[in-house]
Amino acid sequence: MSESGFTLIYEPNTASKVSVNEYKNLLEKGKDDVKIDTMKKIIVTILNGDPLPDLLMHIIRFVMPSKSKELKRLLYHYWEVCPKLDSSGKMRHEMILVCNAIQRDLQHPNEYIRGITLRYLTKLKEPELLETLVPNVRQCLEHRHAYVRKNAVFALWSIHKVSDHLCPDVDELIYRFLYDENDSVCKRNAFVCLGDLNRNAALQYIQDNISVIDSLDPLLQLSFIEFFKKDSLLNPALKQQYAQLVTEMVESSSNVVMYEAANALTSLSSNSTSILLAGSKFVELANKEADNNVKIITLERIKELNKQHPGVLQDLSLEILRVLSAQDVAVRKKALDVTLEFITSRNVEDVVKLLKKELQATSSSNDDKNVEYRQLLINAIHQLAIKFVEVAANVIDLLLDTIADLNSTSAYEVITFVKEVVEKFPNLRDSIIKRLIQTLPNVKSGKVFRGAFWVIGEYALDEHLIQDAWKYIRSSIGEVPIVASELKGKTPANTEGGDDGQEHPHKKKGPVVLPDGTYATESALTADVNSNGFEDEKKAPIRKQLLAGDFYLGAVLSSTLVKLILRLRKLNTQEKILNALKAEALLIMVSILRLGESSLVKKKIDEDSADRVFSYIRILNDEEDVEEITTSFLDDTKDAFKAQITDVETKKAEEEARDLHANADQVDDAIAFRQLDKDNKSGNKAVDDLAVASGSDLKKENLSSRLNQILQLTGFSDPIYAEAFVKVHQYDVVLDVLLVNQTTTTLRNLSVEFATLGDLKVVDKPTTTNIGPHGFYKIQTTIKVTSADTGVIFGNIVYDGQHSDESTIVILNDVHVDIMDYIKPAVCSESQFRKMWNEFEWENKITIKSPIDSLKNYLDELMKGTNMECLTPGAVIGEECQFLSANLYSRSTFGEDALANLCIEKQSDGPIIGHVRIRSKGQGLALSLGDRVASISRKGKNAVVTRV
């Protein structure tokens, strides 16, 4: 780009460049549409480094007289980028003609022509040219059309910045213009200029309008707010006064002004009243604005405010929850997340009441949005109940009442919540277990049954609770043995009243006469369906689950029976009762095993569940190791769950502590003076915003680290040597290619061509060039990335030979895009993981055989190599043992989820064996991660060299 260029225009690569003479012919003989295309090409050529000085006179002669507005606009683009000085650094004589043309355009009757001419003057930096134009620009301030006046203000401002002696009274001129002007855009432009030119005049104008500041035009109010923010940095003593003015403007009817004023108020004042006012306005915007993005942005601002000023915004929690009326799940999730940070013991009951109403309102609908929203509500209630014991009992009753109406995922969330509450609040255990047993007849999901039985087995500590639980379990299984009773139910019953005792397998069905004397009709299909449906409804709930093939539930039920009997033994229950219950438990377990092997079930019992039930039968008959068995069943499992909860709480506390530490000011911190704070270590937000906007806040790159990212594209003996520095951004890959001519001849018309394989797309093509003997040349190309998939960039270098019809091709090495640049560790809940695991259709299973010395080390290598986060709690995998199972999760920058399940075993004096199952929505991500896992498994496999 030339030094004076301000416009970036992409030039499509063309092998043949248009000569200056061809440009002249096109401009001289072409019509307006041809001249428009030619002017575009000329502008692009100049921007790419060729000034084309010989064309200036032709453009003055053949383009300037045209009346086409499109051509006029391109002409001003050309004046902006064309070389205006000659080789000696003096103004070119042709520019006098240009200046005269500009002067005529400033007096043109068409306001569009005047406007674009004034806009061009803001980019003109030569005082010699501007000097003669100032009177005409001043006249434009009085033009009848606002489009001309608003551009004239900025033109005068920029002329003054180029050379202040050209228009010394510009501040007075704009000040008078500001009072005389009625158009809102013109007034805004004038005030912006005045604030930069004469601070005192700008303050005087604000002073004159203080009484009506809250009713001014929104555009002018926004320019006032911007002036306050900038001036408060230079004059901190005025912050308080500016804050009072912004407080009046925050009540504006314009949502944009309200947002900007609330934002400015937080930076101008740290007073709790001001912060609360700003927070309430953000909440009002979140409720009032229809755009979901605005809702999320304002809620995020509230969250940031709460971090900077903890405890100030607590009274806004119920107001924030009004945002739950929005239909978008992301907005509702953000509202719940923000509200949970504001909850204290004073407002927790009100918040819980509101959440209960929302939960009851959504329980009637089962569409996907409502199901997800219900889970969000249950999670929110869960967190509140764990944090505030006073609402736990009330919340438990509500959730257990609605458990029958919830779908299996939401109902399981409730059971997970119950498990945590009964562990953390021992005084609520008896009432919760009683309520749970009463609710179980309404449960329809095997997953919920499993969670409920675990809670009963672990926390039913009193004899009366165990008896109630046993009664329910016994009734929910039905008649045992199950196989015999099912077969008996399928056998036709004896005819009632028959003395011969003969069976009638086919009872004759006669016509049914209705009360009105007509015959009732029914199809055979309907009759069968109705009868089968009635039998299914009549079956006991656990029995129904077992017949459907859910033998994992059977194994959990058997474990619960063992725990209840062991606890009764510990409570010194009468031997007679204990033996009867033990016999009944053994009968139930044997019935489950027999049922699993029979033809009555839809799915046979799996080997794991059968082994577990067999082991429970042996444990109940073991009279020798009673103490060890009792400790394992009644204490160890409870301790493991307690350790898991403690670990989660510890992590959460550490995260909150880090968050607080990041936003807190330490008592022994040094006092930061902004004037002396060169690197802005004090973290002044307004300074940060300005630095980012101006681009000066970008982190300086460590140039030595670039050496690690340089790839060799050609060999050292090739006539052209090429190497590339690969820079990966969020959505694209930039290749900086260095070309070195290793020959003693000029390589003519050399071009580098790239192509891609995978979800990559070459955005721009490097231009053709000539490279002299032993010369260097740099090119840059951008490749767009659309998904986290394995991608390959390949290409070649082509240049002309000694004859025009010859060309030489040098093949480049392939560049492989590393998907790890686009995959980041992430965290999700267990229910979300399971839901995605069931939904994702692509699975890649990799068999592992690795020489790494320990399971934990292998897991660490896998997490490091795949950028995945382990979701399995540390208590489960913390101690080294022979087996390890863990769930891993990561998310790409393109929003793609990647799940992995690791199951490995350490053989004694042997390698680690097992497998990793990877699931994702798309095939590419699953295959790419699978390749990474396979490469990690091969790590450390050194070839053994045998000496012969």
C-alpha cells in the first residue's frame, strides 16, 4: 500500500498486467461504464505499490469532466491515493487543475457532489492544496442541506489539524454553528469537533444545556457521554460532576443512551448508589429489549459489575429473574447464572418461590426447549438448597412431588440433588427418605429408581425407615419367583363354577349388547392392544423394568437389599425377623437371575449384572467376614461419595477465590498514578478501552518463538528456496512465505499456487512477480478454516523459462494444519455429557497398547496431547490401581463438541491395554482426535536393535 493510501482494496490475481498505454486508451475512448472499470483497476494498482504517475493528466482530461456520480466517487478515491509530489518533493503542477476542480465541486448545486468533496478533504494532508479551499468550505457550513453541513464541520476540523493557521478561528466558527444548527447529526458532529478543538467552549455549551440535558437528542447525549469519559481521564477532579450529569442522562428514553450512560457511570463513580443505579438500568434493558444478544450483553455487564462491587447489586435478583420470560434458553441460562451470584439468606426464599412457580409452569410441556429449561431450573434450585439449609426441606418436597411429571433426565437430576442434600444435612435425612419412599410409586424411569435405591440403601439408618423401604420394594417387585408367577399368569384360568375341572383354553366370546339394545363392535387389533396395555399398567413398576431388560436396576436393587439387611444386623434386630428378610432377599435375587436367563424378557441379563447379583448372594450367605463386609457396604461407599462432594466443593471454592483475588485490591498494593503509569498496570478500564481501540494494546510477539513455527517448503538444492511461517488465528491460517532465488538469472512471472484438502479454503492468491538473481521476496496468503478437522495445504511454484512457452514447476512440501490449535479443554455436567454421548452419531474406537509406566501418566499424556479436560472426579482416579476409567471433554473454537471415554488396564509387568472411544457430531473431528490418540499410544515405543 502506498504511503498516502487509506483504502484497502483486494486485487484479484491476474497473470497479465495492463500497461499504462492501454489504461490511457481506455480512458480516452471508453464510455462511462468502461471508465468506471478502468478507474477501479488503476486505484487497485496504485494501492499495490505502482504509482502510475503518467496517468494523472489523462484522468484530469477524460475523467474529471464526466457528470457520472459513480465516476466522481472513484475520482476522489484516486485523488486520495495518487502521488501528488514530484521526484524532488514539490507539488506537481497538474494538482493546480485538480484544486480548481475541487473548488468547483465545493460550489456544485448538487448536495451529494458537495458532500463527497468535503469528505475527501478530511483525507487531504497537503496545506498548499487546502489553503485555497478554506473559504468554500466555510460557505458550506451555511448550505441548506444537512448532508453538506455535517461534512463541512468535519472538513474544517481536519483542515485545522493539518495546519492551524489555515483556519485559526475554527473553534469560534463551530461554537456559533452549534447554537444556530437544528439538525441532530450536524450538532453531534459539531460538538465532537468542539470537544477536541476547545475544551472550555465544549464545557460552556454543556453548561448552557444542563437544564435540558435529559431531553436532548440521543445523538448529542452520546457525544456528551463520550466527552465526559475522555475528559475525566485528563481532569479527575471533575469526575463527580460528570457522574451527576450522566445520572440525569441515564433516565433517557433512548435505550442506546441508557446503556452508554450506565456504562460511563460505572467508570466515573464507584459510589454504591451509582453502581446500583447502573445495575438497575442494565436489568431494565435486559427486560425491555427484544433482541436476545442485547439481553445477554447487559446480563454480562451486571455480572462484571457484581465482581467489581460485590454485595451492591443483591437487591436486583428478583428483577433479573423477570428475564426468564424470554423464550431463548441461552438468555434464561445467563439470567439464572447471574442471579445465583446475588443470592443471600435475605432473598433466597423469594427467589426459590419464583423458581418453583417457573418449574411448575413448565412441567406440563415436554418439548425440547422446556426440557432443557426445566433442567436449568432444577440445577439452580439444587445449588440454592445446598448453599442455604433453610430452603432445602421445602425444595425437596416440591421436586419430589413433580418427579413423576418430569422426563427421565430431569427426574434423575432431582435424585442427584436428593443424594447431595441427604449427605450434607443429616437432620433432614429421615423426612427426605420418608418422602422419597412415598414418591417412588409414581416413578417410571429405571435410572431414577437406581438413584433412589442407592439413597435408601445408604441413608435409611432407622429400623422403621428400613421396614417402610422393604415394604415398597417387596410390593414393587410383585409375586416371586418372578418366572413362575409370569408363566402362571399366562396359563388360562380354570372355568369358574365348573365341576369337571377341565380347562377351557379358548373361551367363546359372544356379542356385547349395549344398554340401548345395539351391538358393540371392536376390532381384534384394538382388543389385543388394550388387553396388553392393561396388563402392562397392572404390573408392579420394578417388575416391569426387569421384564423390559433393565438388569442393571436388578443389580442395584440387590445391592440395596444387602445394605438394608447388614444395617438391620447392626441395629440388633431380632434373629427371626432378620432371617426371614434375608431369605426373602435371596429369593428376590435368585428370581432376578432366573428371569434374566428366561425367554420372558426382551433382553437377556448381561454378564456384569449377573456377576454382581451372584456376589451379593454369596455375601449374604457369608457368616465369617461379616465385619469386613459391613464396613465395605455401609461405610466405604458413603465415604467415597462424601469425598466426591468435598472435591467438587473444594474446586468451586478455589475458583471463587481466584475470581475474587483477580478483582480485589490488596491492602499492600502500590498506589498507581495514571500519569506515571506507562504500561497501565493499574488497570484503568477507560485507558484499556482506548488502547485496544487504537491497536496499541496488542501483545508484542516474541520473535524468537517464530523460529519454531517455520516450515521448509522446498529443498536447499532447488532453484527457488521457500520456507513458510505458519500463524494460526481463530478462524484462519496465515502463511508468510519467504522465497529465495538461488540462481544467477531472473525468475520471471513467478507465482505461488496453493490448494487445500479438508475444510480449508484459500481466500487470496499471491500476485505474480519477478525475482532477480539471489533475490528475496515475501508473499502472504490466508486460508480460511471452517471446522476442527485434519487439513492439508499443498502447492507449487511456477515461473517462466528462457523461452516464453516454457515454464518450470517446483513442488512444495505439504503443510498440515494442527487441529490442536482449534481444540480447547472444556467442562460440562454429567447429564450434558450423557445426553451428547447418546445423540452424537460418529464414534471412533481406538485400541490402546502403550508402554507408558502408569495409568495416571497415560491419562495426563492423553489430556495434554488431545487438549481434553477430564470430567471424572479426582477422588475416583487419584489412587493408582490396575484399572482406570474416565470421561474426557473438549470444545473447538467452531462450537463443535468432542467426547471421549477412556477404559484402560495396567498389566503386571506389561503394557497398558484398553481402548478410547471418541464421539462427535461430525466425522472429521472424531477421526482427527483418533489419530492423535493413536500417536500418543505409540509414544515411547523404541525400536529394539539386535546385534548380529
